[in-house]
Amino acid sequence: MAESAQERKLPVDDKIHTWPHLVRMEFLVALFVLIGLTIWSLTIDAPLEEPANPTKTPNPSKAPWYFLGLQEMLVYFDPWHAGVVLPTLIIVGLVVIPFIDTNPKGNGYYCFKDRKWEILTFIFGFHILWVVTIIIGTFFRGPGWNLFWPWQFWDTHKVVALTNVDLPYLLGIRSYWVAAAFGLFAIGAYFIGWMGFFYWFVLKVKGKDFLERWGMVRFNITGVILAVMMSLPAKMFLRLAFNVKYILVTPWINI
Amino acid sequence: MSPLEKIKNDIVESQVWKAIFRHGYDDTPRNRVMMVTSNVFLHLHPAKVRRHAVRMRFTWCMGGLTFLMFLMTAITGIYLMFYYRPVAEYAYADMKYLEFDMPFGMLMRNMHRWAAHAMIVFVWLHMFRVFLTGSYKPPREFNWIVGVLLLVLTLLLSFTGYLLPWDQLAIWAVTVGSNMARASPLLGYEGPFAEFVGVNPIYDARAFLFGGGEIGPHTLLRFYILHCIFIPLVASILMAVHFWRIRRDGFSGPSL
């Protein structure tokens, strides 16, 4: 787009007056959205259930829909990780985006070709991990946080076999401390392996010059954030395919 | 000059009118600029904008609509505040009263709730659009950070409001949503390393949020104040920064 604009030799000043061009657009859009909101509010009532009763826990208890992605992560990670560390890292990850994305192209216009990996990463994190987990939590979770089809009867007595075991146990390690050491090793290997892969990947896709310009700080922050992001699908895969409960088991934290 | 035009002229030329509006109405470039610069609300905009930045297929209108939804929740929220008492004994009864007895009570409540949900969807789509157009790139990095904070505040605004109806949906959704806090490393009594810090169920991160060990009347008041005063205030300040930065840096666009 930038090139074509130059080719066509547009005048340097392509500005138009805010009044009426922008204000008119804002007014019309606001009008239509408010009409839509009013019609929606006239037809669908906000829910109001029976009075609050702290002694009567509903099953399932669901968080507000926009937090169901976080609640869904609780299936795969402990609360301190899924509920505190990962949300914090999501916010940190969003904040650092402008500082790790040094690509000067695609500033102010839609462009997929020049920013393929940036856009794919964002779509993966936002649409796949965030939105899809919200949809799962909203429509596919029933009593006991078990999976149900949306049209399926919510059987509160559904029996689900608890067959999950820790990864070290699955691999035959029975000693407590060896298992903890193995877990630590597995987590460390995941991060080191990921960083190695990421290094190779950036080198292959973007080249050595880019890596030098990008710098080690940006490379490491990006790599770690991506490693954490990919740890969710990784853990989901281990859980769903091999019934792995934890990878690292210690008296203080389990991952 | 027709009679109608004369009446219009008399009004527009009157001292009172000129005391309020400092621009004329003739369609001249000068008046078009004055319309924006001499109006405190329209002044949020620059007087002129890049042609492409006005198009809907560029902006999706999502940032402006998020702000519109904020205004709608503020207006309907004030109406609801007249009839709602954040006291455990009254809160639920006030909801029923509001729904069945107050003029337009149900409509106001519906609009408040659906606008709040819409605001969350719009702010997510706004973030997605800003990412797609790379509008966070220099010199707009800081405004992206302000935007992320506003996104978090939007979620917190909705979350604190979720408790106020004081029905089963409210307290259990907020219970589930807040249980994370008690699992915070070091700061929550069920979190890792809590035993080294000495936090307990009535003295940890969740108790700080709740104003006690469990959700109760204290939590209702706390969330009410957060929802109606504290978070909107902080969000308004950040919005002012957000909009001001856009005005300073201009809308993002391809270089000419």
C-alpha cells in the first residue's frame, strides 16, 4: 500500500476536515449501535437468579464468560499458575509487543505478507487460546467441570475415571526426589529446547542480520513469552493424550 | 429572505447565541476547523484527519464504540444507582423493585448489562484491529500500553459489577473469579510459599479484595465503590491520556 501510494504520486497532504467527515461517521455509527443496543435490551432481559445463598453452591460454578478462558486453564494448571502467573504474563506479553516487534513495515495499514509471523502469533494467542477456551468453558462445561455437548443433558452424577498420573510416575520413576529432579529437568529442557528451536527458527526465517539488529534482550523476552504461551497447548496435549497430571511435583509447587 | 431564514438569522446573530458558539455555520474551511477546535467535546479530535483513517474498513469504529459503551454504562448506571443500595439485606430486593416497579428500570438494567458485555467484545476487537494495522509501532508504543491497562480495567469494571445484583449468579461467579487471589504465590493463603509469609484465610490477597475471609456484605460495599467510583475514575484518566495521545500522534497510516 505504501509503495503504491508513492507510485501514484498522491499529494503530500491527504487530510480531510474532521467536521463533517469524521464526526458524521461517528454520529451515524453511534446511532445504529445504540438502536441495536436498545432493541437487544428490549427483547432480552438481563439474568437475575434467586437471592445469593453462600450455603448453596451451584454445580458448575462458572466465572463471568470473559474469564472462562482462565477458568478453563485451571483444568491443566494449578490455580497459582493458571489464575495468577499466566494472566500476569498475558498482560506483560501484551505490554511488551510494541518493544519486541521492531518490524518497521505494516505501520498504519493492513498487511499480512510483511508481518506473517507476528499476525499468526497474535491470532493464535487471541483467537485460538483465548476465544476458543472461552467458548469451551461457556458451552461445553457442565457439572463437575466435565465436558458436555451443548445439547446434552447435564448429568450431575456423570462418572469420569480419574486416571491422571504425574509424568515422572508414568515414566516409571517411583522415588520422590528423583521424580522432583526429573520434573525440574523436564521443565528446564522444555524452555531450553524451545529457545534453541526459536533461535533456529528466527535465523531461518529472518536471517542473521535481523537477529543482530533485534538484540539478545528482545530475543529472550519474546522467546520466554512464547514458550509460556505454547506451554498451554503442550500441557493440554499431554493431558488429553497421555493423562498427564503434573510434570513437576514438589512440596511447594506443582506444574 | 424568507421568514424562516430571518428567524434563524435572528437567533444565530443574537448575543446569547454568539456567547455560546464561537463559530459560524457557513460551509467554509475556517468554520469546519472552528467547529472542532472551539468545542470541548469535539476537540478530542484533530481538526483534520488523514483520509484513510476515517474509513470504517480501516478502524472498524471499535475504539469509539468502546467509549460509547462506557458512556452508556455510565448514564444507565447513574439511573440504577438512584434505586440500588449496596447493602446485603436490600440489594436483591432493590433489583426486583428496579425491575418491576421503576419506570424503565428493566430497560435501564438491560442496557447497562448488555452495554457492559458489548464493551468487552469491542475492546478486544479494537485491540485486534490495532494489532493488524500495526498501530502500536513507533511513536505509539506508550498508547498501546495505556490501551492494555484500559482493557484490564474494562474487565475489572464488568467483574465488580457482576456481584452487585446479589443473586446466586453474582456471588458464585465472583467467588470462582476471585478464588485465584487466594492462590497467589506468597500473597494468598493457598498459594505456594504462603507458609513462609504467614498469610491466612482472613489476611491474604483475597481477603483484601473481599474485605473479609468470605464474600459478604463487606464485599458488596467494596465492589460497589470499586465499580461506581474507583475504577471508572482511573479508567477516565487513562482514557483522557489515550485519546490525547491519539490527537498528539495522529491516526496511524502509511507514510506518504
